[in-house]
Amino acid sequence: MKLETFFEKFDLFADAPDAVEKMRELVLHLAVHGSLVSQSDDDEPAAELLQSSRLAMAKMMETGKAKKEKPATPVTADEATFALPRGWAWCRLVDAGQFINGLAFKPSDWGNEGRPIIRIQNLSGRNLDYNRTTGTFDSSVLVQDGDILVSWSATLDAFIWRGEEGVLNQHIFRVLPAPLADKAFLFWLMKWVIRQLAESDHAHGLVMSHINRGPFLAHPIPLPPLAEQKRIAAKADELMALCDRLEAQQQELETQRAALARGSLARFAEAASTANLGWIFHASFSIPPSDLRKSILALAVQGKLVPQDPNDEPADELMKRSLGERRQLKRTDATQVQPIPTEDGLGYDIPESWRWQRLDDILVFGPTNGYSPKAVDYETPVRSLTLSATTSGRFKSEHYKFIEAEVPANSELWLRDGDILVQRGNTIEYVGVAAIYRGQSNCFIYPDLMMKLRVSAAFDVRFIHLAMSHEAARDFLRARASGTSGSMPKINQTTLRSLPLPIPPLAEQRRIVSKVDELMALVDKLENQLANARSTGASVLAAAVAELTNGNEIHAAAEV
């Protein structure tokens, strides 16, 4: 494959993670390996260029025009990590130019006037505000427009300074090319060197990565003839600009897709019909599966997913049956259950045939906390779930530990099919997450950081779980989580009991659950399609990169 073909086929792997960044890495790789442009026998060999440049730099050091550096040692066979094209030579980074470190400024040196003090955060884009100084400085640390700057601490990268004359801050090298180096080529070479060192043992530091000057200057570099350097730089500039345009196109496309996605979700929310599903599952754009699931859940609990049927048994009758079951179990001695006012709900409207009710009003058991003895490394009769069993909002039976404990067969620590488990303590993201236990009775117990509850048979537990999983319900619980700074946030049983829930007629609960299952299955399918597309794109990209970077293909790539 030729490099031009690679760029023309971008659409084949555009869905691959970081596709454009991988293209930039490929261009950089080909540039320093001599595969970006063809070699010419008319070019002065790099070995001759290297010799004359070293003599010139030595003279500059003797006359004080350049900082004295130790002469470069020869590059050994072990350090020459790839075969060079004809006319190239190995040398060390110290041969490529002068590397002038910046100054250490104190806050007292800062001001609002004078030259800008160029810091790493200004180069990386984290902070575009400049501190300034009116001091007098040696010309070596005065940065001019077009200078190459290398940050060697925290952010490891090479940059071209574009701006007014500034003063170089510490942890940045100003790079002045030696006679052997074309400035534009040296910039791309510095990018490559930084990446090599960032992935090596020379990048160290517990808090921030940095590179010591010695290993940096001693790093082996491939040196092309000067004329070829200029051709490489021109081609690299061209291809990197193309990468920038592709990236901008991707970002614009994502912006357009996001707008279309918002519109499609809004249309679907206005009338959740099968016909409108086409506006969500559309070939021209994709809605993030997580957003789809949230939208479907919101429509479900607001009564917008399926139509109401006036022939359904009213929700009030469900509450009466639930009350009878609760009285029989001596859960309550109340003679009636009043709905809570709309203003005490979760902030969204529900149909007139529905009612707001506290979770405690529909429970026949719980909530109660679980039990968490230490795990053992051998099999026992008692398996206790771990938090991972429910963090997804769906019960996953593979997440458990064996414990050494006596748990009577009639203990309520044992789970039975249809119980709801709620995480009472975890990171704030997972506090209040609920899942329905599906499985045989007396197979698992649950841990202390979970609460178990059981709803009355008057309700469809699957709908109650949907209502508890909606973002408004989760926000209600998270907002009431206790815990000091640095400690685990938790909710208690009282908080969970007070959770407001929308209660539709039972027949409608079942219709909603059925529709949610149908739509969630479509979302799962969409998610798999997106994952497959990303995987396919990544595979195509990896294969193309492998072909272009394979030594057997160098000459083919050089034909570009």
C-alpha cells in the first residue's frame, strides 16, 4: 500500500479509536525511517555533513558562541535499532544543535508588562494567560517566533513557538539547529525523540514525568542528507496538515451528528412510537447507547412510552391490595395509604391515572443491610455477593466470594428471586444503584454495603426497578448520601424508604416493561454494531500501518 492510498482510505478506519492520532504517529515513523520520500544519489551523504557540522559546532563552543557539550560517542550496533537508507548516518541528539534550558522565575518576578514568560502550560494549551517580566536577559533565553521548544518535564513534547518575543521558563529547551539539521526536519525529529524517550526508562518521576539532560542529548538519531531532510519536512508538513483537516472534519461531523441525535431523541420523546424508532436508529448518525438508555428510561417513568388505557385497573386499587398484603404480614396497621403530593415527586409530570408513592408504601420486606465477613480462599456452603454483582444495574451472578459463616436456611440474608438489591455505600456514582436478583433461593447472601427489599405482589417488580433506576431517582438518593470529605458516601434505610416513585396501573406497568425490553434489546444491538465497527476500523488501521512500517515495504512507501 502506498501512503497516499492509506490517506484516501481513511473512511475505512475512521471509527478506530484515535485514528487521526495514529496517522500522525505513522507519518512521524515513516519520516525518521526514510520511508516518506525517496533517496537521491545527488544528495551530500549525511556522514560528510555530520563531520563538517561537528567541526563548526566545536569552533562555536571554543569562541563562546555555543554552550560547551561533551562530544558525541559513536552509536553502537545495539543502539542502531533499524537499518538506515542509503546516504543516512547515525549520530546523537547533541549533534543536532544547541539545547538551551530556561530560567527559574519566582512569582515575585511576574508582572503585567514586558515580555511573556513562556511556560509549559502556555505551550500545551492548558493556560493561554501569560505572566510577563521587564527584566534584562541573555539572548540565548529569548524565544523568537518560529523557534523549536521542547518541554522535558510533565508535558513531554516539542512545539513551534508562534508569538511575540518571550523569555524561556525552566523545564523547556530552546533548540537552535546545528549546521547539519534543517530546522523544519529537526522539529519532527524532536517529536519522534520525545516519544521514544517518553516510553523508555529515561522518563521518570513519581509526580510528573521528566527527562534528564544527559540521556536526552545522548539519544541516537537517524540523520538524512540535508537535502532529503528538507524533502521529508515538506512532506511531513503536508501530511500533518491533512491530518489536521481530517480531524477537523471528524469534529464537525460529530457536532452535526450530535445535533441530529438530540433532534431525534426529542422527536421520539414527543411520540414514542415504532415509526419514530427510525429517527433513533438511523444510518446517518449514532446516538451514544448510554444516552439512548437514559432517554428510554425517562419516557418509561413519565408515561410517554406506551399509551394509557382507561380500562386498566386504577393504581389506587393496586395500593389497596398492597396494603392488604402488608397488613397480613404485619408490615403496617394502617387502614389506607395516601398518595404523596405531586410537588413531593421527582420533578417530572406523570399521567392522571398514575400516582406518586413512597417506596416504603409498596414494600413487604426491607430495606435491610447485609452481612460482610471476610472472604476465604476455599469453597464453603455460603457465597456472598460483591458490589460488582449489581454496579451495572443488572444482577451478575459471577461476582461473589466464599465466606465462613453459619446462615440458617430461613435467614432473610438469603436472596430469593425478585428481591431488589440497592447499593447503600460506594463511590457517589454507584450509591443507590439497584438490581433485581434473579436466581434460586438460598444460593447467595448479600453484603453489608447493600440493602435488600421486596415489593408487594400487587406491582411488577421490573417496573419498580426501572423507576428506581431513572436518573431523577438516583439523584434523589445521591443528594441525601452522608459522608465526610474523603469517606465513603452512604445512604441509610430511612432515605431509601422515602424515595418517591411513580405508580401506573399494573397492566400499564407490564406494557412499559415489555416496551423497554424491546427498545433496550435494540440499543444492545446498536452498541454491538458500534463496537464491531470500531474493532473493524482498528483492525484495518493496524493492518495498513503494519504494511507501511514493515521493512519489506519501505521502497513501495518511498514511491509516494
